[in-house]
Amino acid sequence: MKLVDGNLIMDLSGPEGNAFVITGAVENIMKRCAFQDDIDKYLKEAQSSDYMNLLRVSRDTLNNLGIKFVDPSNSYPEVLAMCVVTK
């Protein structure tokens, strides 16, 4: 996992695809971007349903921070293809 040029690059087909790794990465980015107050809301929403929901919520949260969620393995293109960099 790495943050490069406004992209969070995570290979979801391997260990980085673990839900705890994903939420931890998004949480750390939110802390660095001074969105500490929104972390509990993110975690509650991300953990409210299944894995696809977690990916969607994580994608949307990162997009709101101007960061694109990139999976080089292309494991979930139907979710991550909708990422848009807003900065």
C-alpha cells in the first residue's frame, strides 16, 4: 500500500485487501488530512454492511479528500472504477 500522486494504491487481491487494512489506511489518511472528527462516522458506515459496502464507503471517503483509490490487481473494477480525483 502506498500513497502516490493523490492515489492510494492497494492490491486488494492480497493481504492489503483485508477489511482491517483498508479501514486502517483510510483512517490514517483522514488523520493526516485533519478529518479526525469524521473517522467514527466513516468506520460506522464502512462496517455497517458487506465488503462491497466497505469498498464503496472507503472510495467515497477518499474521493472527498481528493484521493483516488487504486487497485492494480483490478479485483473490484465495478466499485473502484467510479473513483474521481477532485483536486
